[in-house]
Amino acid sequence: MPFVVAIDGPAGAGKGTITQILAQRLGLVNIDTGATYRCVALATLREGIKLEEQEKIINLTKKIQIQMDEKQQIYLNGENVTRQIREKEVSQIVSQVSSIKEVRYKMVELQRKMAEGKNVIMEGRDIGTYVFPKADVKIYLDATLEERVKRRYKEMQEKGVIITKSEIEENIKIRDYNDTHKEIGALKIAEDAIVVDTTGQSINQVVEKIEKIIEKNITL
């Protein structure tokens, strides 16, 4: 019977990297839910739509097509935008775009459809609380602000994105506030989630810890 592993947590906690590794090690389908919102944000920028023009953003979600292949490449209307959705301009508005409840309804519908009939591991802000409240395993990854800024800065450098640490810290603070104050799908710890603090731990240490949790709760 198909099962779902939900990984939630704030920006920079290591969700994306750790989820990718776990998916490969355990043979699970990795669905990056944050990428769907980033696609909407990218489309918003490309259309020249302002954040206050919410009706236009809502209508945009009804027209665009978002797909994800087995190699975690993200496609917006048939174009591979895996790199573009991680650019600074997108990161600056994605939290505000995803706060629009009609956008969340549409993306959650898409995310659930992507997971149908599969053994999946999904990471985001509200997977275990809203997208899949009955997920078989729920993990909440956390880390200090300082640690998250350091990790995101390193990630951006590796991707060739020009951005300062102060800009990243400001972006993360804004996203933390927006994510925890959303009307729908706010970032919070599910009652039955296992909290894993990744501060000061290597990726391998965190992966091994979560892998044991998954194997303990699910027969793979």
C-alpha cells in the first residue's frame, strides 16, 4: 500500500538536500512541493504582475502547467526552470505568493495528484499538517537562524547566485514570519511529528537518523 513521508521545516533547515538523499537511498519518489510555488512566483515575475494584484496571480495558476520528472527537473509550461526558480528574485516573493489561499488550494491539489499511488517523500512547510495530515511518517527539521543562513549562502554560491549573507538572513526572516502567519497551511509542528534539530550536524548524520525513523515506522 502506498505511503507518504512528510518532511517539514523552515527555510534553510536542510529539507531539500536531505529529502533528495533519502529518496535515492530508500527508493521513494521525491516531490519538492516548494518548487510548485516557486514556479508560480517565476510566472508572476515573467508576466510583470505585482504582488498586490492577487486576482491576476490566482488566474495565472489556472493557466500554467507545472511538471516534475524522475530526475527532479522542474518544468513550467514545458520549459525546464529548475535553475530559474532558485534565483534571488523568485526567493524574494515566493512566500508572499504562496500565502494567497487560492494559490495554495491549487498547488496542494497538484501536489496530491503527483503523489497518487506512489511511495513518496515530500518536503515543504505544511506537508504533515495540511497537504497530507495522515502521512505515515512526519519529520520536522529545524536549525538555528545562523546555521540556516550559512547553509543557504553556501548553496547560493555553489549555484553561482550572487547574494550577500545579510540579504539571505533578511529573506529567511521574512519567510519565517510569512510562513508561520499564513491563513492556510501555516508552518507549524504537527502533533505527531518527530523534531530533528540539524544544527551542527552533518548531512550524513541527519540522513541516517531520519532513515532509522522511517524504517522503524514503515516496512520498506
